[in-house]
Amino acid sequence: MDAEETGGVVELSRGVYWVGAIDWNGRDFHGFTTPGGTTYNSYLVIGEKTALIDTVKAPFTGEMLRRIGQIIDPSKLDYIIINHMEPDHSGSLADLKNQTNAKILITRRGIDILNGYFRDSGSENWDIGIVATGDQLDLGGKTLMFLEATMLHWPDSMETFLKEDRILFSNDGFGQHIATSKRYDFEVRDILPEAAEYYSNILMPFHIPLLRYLGVLARLEIEPLQIAPSHGIIWKQDLPKILEAYRSWANGEVKEKVLVIYDTMWGSTEIMANEIAEAVRVAGVEVKLLNLRKNPRSHIMKELLDAAAFAVGSPTLNNGLFPTVGDFLVYLKGLRPRKKKAMAFGSYGWGGGAVKIIEQELKNAGIEVFEPGLQVKYRPYGKELVRCQKLGEKLAAAAKEQ
Ligand code: FEO
């Protein structure tokens, strides 16, 4: 049996349970728009001793405790494994520590963060042990091995491997922000795009630590049968697909795909954007036209993940960028996408300026600006429209060169 459900608790394997929480109405995850909600997954491992792997965001503590309570009395927990101290996973820690004498196991880098968040709950008196890559915890019939996963997603991040059942509890790694009553990949349709959106917005800046971590898994010959992240569904049937996708994304692999990302004030920049996109389409390259007021920035980052080239367009407003374009460029810079070529375009009335700022911000984000930007005064006509078409052709050619 793949997943046995008893009153909301799902058994991943004998003595291993999902006891997390479903955030059906969460719509924003620190700037990442989550139209489908999210989950905070906790897992309970029962050997002769018991361990809880990760907790949940604070408002969901009761939901997690009720699920744990269907298996064991939460006060009898022996260990709490903190794979990651970000509050979406550690939010229940103080409440849980009020009910149990469980020992906390955490990485050395996690201690400072734990005390940063929980000093006023008495964390400096909690029973805490430090673990590092290769350390093992024998629960009696269940053995947990710890794997530091530094910067996946914070300095403290860690993943935990249950050796007997070959389940990798991967915390933020391999996650997706979706709320679903299902727990496994084979129960949910088309989950890989959700994982791509999650990767683009959470882990994209950390490709080097990710490649290093995938190397550690290979060196230690860790070949999981299930990858159980702390957000979204558990990978089992599609496990090879998600591992291959992570390798591809971490290596910055792109395809013949172009994005035209823009906002518009009185329609002129939109006319340019349409003209550029149509020229890319006519050149036979996949293109997506994305208005920044109609598409969340996190969705645009998912589309950018495998795009080889893109254009950013803005009208000039008060000598600067249109606000949505500025917002997007700040977000883009933080996520540091790789192996992309880009250019800028936009309209203006008298002073201009937005195109130069876009180019500078793209360069600041480490992106190659391969073509000088195009500014059009007031409205694009005749020759200007032809120049937009030429830019579209150059974007298509850049995508084909990748
Ligand atoms: Fe899901 Fe970095 O927290």
C-alpha cells in the first residue's frame, strides 16, 4: 500500500507518518504569490524512540498536534529534528517545548537562529544537540542520518535520511507551494510546473550549494525511494523526474524560449511589446508576453527559469521606472538567474530614462545585455515598429544561440 490514511494522518511507510498542516488560504509566501495555498509538512518517525521531523507555521500548531496525537501523546516525543529554522517550519517549537522534554537536534548554524527567534521562550535552557553531515540517530529500528544542506535555503538548512525506509526528508528542497488533500505525486496531476515555480522563487540563487549537495548524496550513495519535502507532495513515482529537473535547473539549462516582460501607462510600451513578441513568434521561437500587472512576479520567474532570452519594457514615469517594473527588477536581482540574455525597451514623453535604468539593473543582476535598448517617443509608428520587429528577431536569434 502506498499511502495509508487514518483520520488525516498518512503513513509513508511502517511507523512513518505525515502529521503536517494544510494552508488552504495562504496566498503570499514572503513575496511569492501562492494562488493554490501551501502546506507545512511534519513527519513522525516511530522506532523504540520517537522523532518529529520539522514542525509547522505557528498558526497551524494545533492542526499538527492533533495529527501527532492520533499516533502518540505529543508529550512523549523523544526528539525534534529541526531541518531548518525559518518560521514556516519552526513556528510551533515553543508550544511543543512547553509540552515535552524532547531533545532538539539542529545544525551548528541553526543554534544562533533558534536563539534569535526563541530566546524569550527560554531556548537557552532547552536540551539541544548539534548534528552534522553523516551523524546518525538510532531510534531503535529506525536510523536517521543527517545531511547539512547549507543555503538550501538558509545557512542552517539540513535534510534527514531515514535509512531503513530510504526516505529523504528534504525540508525546502524539492518542495512546491500547493495545498492539496493528497500527499503523493501520483495522486496529483502535473506537479512538476509547481516544483519549477517553487525552485525559481526559493532556491534559484543557490545553484552552487545545490550542486554540492547533490554531490554529497551521490558520494554517500543515498538513493531515496521517497523524497518527502516540507512543502507540497511527496515524490515517489516521479522521483527520478524531480531529481533530473533539479540537476537541469541548478546547471542553468535553458531552451529556445523568449519572454517579453513589460508594463504600460498609455499603451505605447504595450504596442512595442506586442510587436517584439510577434517577431519572435514569426522567427519560430516560443515566446510569452507577460504584463507585470496581470502576472505575479513569482509566476514570471517560473517562466524565466528555462528561457534563454528576455526583454523588459517600461514607460518612463517621473524620470524613472514604472513602479511594477522597478519591483520586478529588484526581485529578479535577488534571485540571480543565470545564462540569460536580455534587452530593454520602452516609451517616453519628454525626458526619457527608463530604458537606461532597466539596462543598468539587468547588469547589476549579472545578466548580459546583448543589445542596446529601444526608446520610442510618445507612440511607435512605421519605422519604430520596424525597429521593434528587429529587436524581436534578435531576441529569437539569441535564444537559438544558447
Ligand atoms: Fe520553507 Fe526556508 O522555509
